[in-house]
Amino acid sequence: MKVLGEFLRAHRENTSPESVGLRTIGSRRTPGLRREEVALLAGVGVSWYTWLEQGRVTASRQVLEAIGRALRLQETSFEYMLLAGGFGKPPANVAEQAHEVEVVRPVIEEWSHGPAFVMNSWFDILAWNQPYLAVWGSPSPPHNLMVDLCTSSHIDALLTGGGDMLARHHLPRFRRQTAPHREISRVDYIYQILEARSPHLHDWWRCQTMDSPPTTSFAVSLPQGVVSMTQLFLDVKDLGVTVVLQRPDDRHSAAIMKQYLHCSPVTSGHRMNLGLTEAS
């Protein structure tokens, strides 16, 4: 329950009394809400709520939902809280997702704007298209997006803001999908790699924000020039996988990407779509 307790404490400290309809009188030494205020709003005992934040007790789904409403959690944070509290089914592992990958493989193979790949809930990269290989190279063991962003010198050199920049953007989603499942060997293995190879990530885990936009922008430095890119996450919840599509932001960037892919031995025959990029 440590993960749940840390999450609740962080959100309590970042929730102002005014945002939940409470009046404040005088100065407050405690940032955000006091534990007794959350307990009052959720209809639970102060001592019990304190123990919950400390990881000493467990809570029913009904009580957690009341606490989530008291803290005014947004949908993704609310779902994460329930999952951290033990209410939710862990996603399938890689071995069980071979069929699901084949279902969505045509989407990435037919993506004509640039790199595309499929990943699971742990950010493991399960499949990719030819432009992905040309731009990012073949995923290295353990074939995990967060590990690649935080430890790959090749990717760090390609991204104008460095791999850490993009990794920080993905952190809320990564934490939301992995933190409640640290007991799963694959997830724990990924965390151990990140902690060993990227000690600077330690401070990142203090951030308990779970809400992140479905798209992000970044720039890639190619031999032909800098390409401004947009990345879109498409969650296929029924299959338990995410399709990630990357495309140039403008026609100039699309022209550079097209030239790069044309010159690459991996994608010399790749069909690059400029029309849709021009219309965006």
C-alpha cells in the first residue's frame, strides 16, 4: 500500500482548501489539505486515513472512491488510485499479447508519415515499422521505450532536447501503468534498470501526476536537417496495447523526413505521404 499512500499524500498536499469548498482562516503550515480535512470530506476517521497514507491499512473500493471524490481526482488519476488500491486487473504480459500485436500490425505498417510502433502497458516495444528502424534503430534489450529514452546515447543525440525531455513527458503515463504492478517481475526488472542506469530519475518519482495529453511534440536532428514531430498515443484498450504514431509537424519537416527515408537503406522504397501533412 506504499504506492497508494504516496499518491494520496501528494495529491492532498497539492489540493487547495478552496478547490474543495473549504474556507481558510489565518495562515496554514500544511501545504494543501490537512489529513483531517480529507477524512471529513470522505467520511472516514482521521487516524484511519493517516494509517492509509502510511501504508498500514487497506481500503475498500467504496472508501477509495469517496477519497478520490474528496480530492477531486481527474479520471486517469482516479483510475490509478483504484489500481494502486488493488482494484483492477493487471494487463497481459508480452507472451500473451502476440495475437493482439498481429491485429494492430497493419496499422503501423501502413502508416505512411514516419515511425510507428506498438507497445504494452509496461512500455515494452512489441512491433515497429521500417521508418522506425531508419530513424530510431532497432530497439535494444530490454526493448522498453522508457529505458531507451533514458539510457540510449543514439536516441539522446537524435532528440534536440535529449532523451530525458521526452521521457519526462511520458513519465505520468508510465507511472500510471506500472507503479501499482512493481511486484510483477517484468515491471520490477524495468525499474531496476532505470534506477541503476539513470540515478537522476530518483527525483522524478516524487511527481505523482498521472494525467498526460495523448500527443506530444519534439524535434529530431537528421543529417538532412531538423524535423519537428508530433507523437500520438492510441490506446486499444480491448487488446491491452498502445499504437504510437509519429509524423512531421509541417510540410518542410515532412520533406526532410521523406529525403532521409529515401536515402536510408532500410526504407529506400518507403512511401512517404506529404499530402496529409500539408493539410494539417
